[in-house]
Amino acid sequence: MQKDEIIAEVWRNRDAYAEKHHYNLAAIVADLQIRQKKRECKLVDRRATTKASQRKGT
């Protein structure tokens, strides 16, 4: 199988981020929650979309 450079880069970044937090899932989640609050980004709630599409039967 051919090596995908994009996937390899994503994995490297993921591993570096996890290593920064000593592979502690609670620390990773806490950091992401802090980052989420700092950035003024709009989050998408897909639960509403899922409920609407279920009502339509799709």
C-alpha cells in the first residue's frame, strides 16, 4: 500500500499534541475545552440536523 503523506502528517501532529499532554486524555480534553472557549468560533450542533433528517425519513 502506498504511503499517504497527508495522513502521515496528521498522525505526526496528533502524536506531538498527545505527547505534549503526556498522553493523558483528561489533560487533552481540558486543553481542547480551554481552546474552544478562547477562540470565537461557531460550533455546529449536528444533533439538530440528525433529528430533522430523521423526521423527513432520510
